[in-house]
Amino acid sequence: MGTSVLSLRMDHVLLERLRHHAAKRGMSVQDYVVRTLIRTDFDERFQSAVEETEKFYGLA
């Protein structure tokens, strides 16, 4: 699996909040943001799978 670069522009307040959250977990801001995106993506895919299963079984 290759990697790509994503560049973000954010204000100082948001960056400081991210630094604080990352530091509490002993992580870099980059690692914290990537893990947050991965977790969100998983949550969305999991929810979609649940909804599809409910539709299949007529529960929705």
C-alpha cells in the first residue's frame, strides 16, 4: 500500500486543540488525525453494513 500527501490549512485554535488531544494520547498531530479519520471511516462502513443487514432481513 502506498502513501499520499494531504495538506490542510487550519486556524491556530484548531491546531492547538489537536495538539492537546494528540499529546494526551502520546501521539503526533499527524498520527492523531489519521487515526481519527480511520476510526470515522470504520464507523461509517460498519453502520452501512448494519443497515444493509437490517434491510435484508426486513428489520428496517
